[in-house]
Amino acid sequence: MEREQLRRDILRGARDGLPIGLGYFAVAFSLGITAKTAGLSAAQGFIASFLNHASAGEYALFSLIAAGAAYWEVAVVICITNARYLLMSAALSQKFSPDTPFFHRPLVGFGITDEIFGLGVARPGWLSPVYLYSAFLVADLFWASGTATGITAGNVLPANAVSALSVAIYGMFLAIIIPPARKDRVVLVLVLVSFAASFAFSVLPVVRELSAGMQTIVLTVAISALAALLFPVKAEEGGAA
């Protein structure tokens, strides 16, 4: 009975992870073009994407590599851009049965993405770690393969074609920020403030001398802290205390 349930969890996870993976492949292809300009090989891009599952975090990673940022700057930026997954992992762990061995929790946390988190919270009843492993593995293989394919394409395509394709990554970020910005004026204002502050840091004395990694760290922490202070998110009525 347990073996049959295990097989079902694996197949359901792979089935649910497949459409996510197909979407990941297209996004990761654009990231691969960025990784190519940073000097990464297809194998390096595959490993980087397999271990880092956030488009914003990975774009920051490749951009900082291209800018020659220090290792500690890269580490801090990646931790900041991926911090939300700590909360997602903590929330998802509440859906595990109390008798689930502890080692599953950090392993599942490693594979959390926005979409995998959505799959987990949408399933009724106790959550099977094996289901999440299967969904994540399928999706992540597409994600990593997309990056490697983008790098390979960047190596064989003409320079002008690579330059044109590199614009696609900005389209991806516009697709991420425009919908919430249209729904919430606070988000819109913060996006505009981020753009303005980033430009200011590139031209103002003293701060323009900071490395790209340090600028990203300072702006991310300062703007997010200011937003949390001025516009705290209130708990919905009836929610958890």
C-alpha cells in the first residue's frame, strides 16, 4: 500500500510539475542569454539554475558576476532576493503530518518556488514530501535546461541577435511588476522609487563609486525597510493571530 501511494505521489508530482517546467524553460532561456554575457558556460549555467530557483535572484547573480562583484556581495544579494522563500517554507511545513521526519523540511525548503509553493498549499490534507520532490525535480530540470540552452544559443547566434534576445529579460520583469503595480498604488510608487533611486545611485557622487553589488544591497534593504515601515501589511480579519 505504501509503495503504491509512493508511486502515485511521484506521478502526480511529475504531472503537476510539467506545465510549470515548460513555463520555466522560456524564462530561463532569457536568463541564459544574460549568463552568456557574464561569461558562463552552458554547464555552469545549468548548475547555477539548478541550485538557484528564483528569476530575480538569478538575474542578480549573473549581473553581479558580469560586474565582477565580490563573492560576499553576491551572497548577500542572493539571500535578500530569495528571503521570501524562508516564509514560504515555514508556511508549507505546517502542511506536513506530525510524523514526517524532520530531514524532509529543509529538503523541501530547498526546492520551494512560487509555483511549487502554490501546488503545495492547494493540495488538500497532509502534504507528501515525495509529491513536492517530484514536481520540483521536473520543473527544475526544465529551468536549468532553459538556462543552458540560452547560453548555447548565445554562443552560436550572431552578436546582434544575442543583443536583441537580451531585451527579453526586461520584458519578463515588466510582466512580473506591472500586474501588482496596477492593482496597488503603493507597489506602483515603490517601483517608481526603485527606478529613480537606482538611476540616482549611478550618477550621484560617492554612491556611484560603490560596486554594483553594494548598490543593490543598499537599495534593496533601504527601500524594503522603508516600505515595511510606512506601509505595513495588515492581517486580514479572521486570519491567524
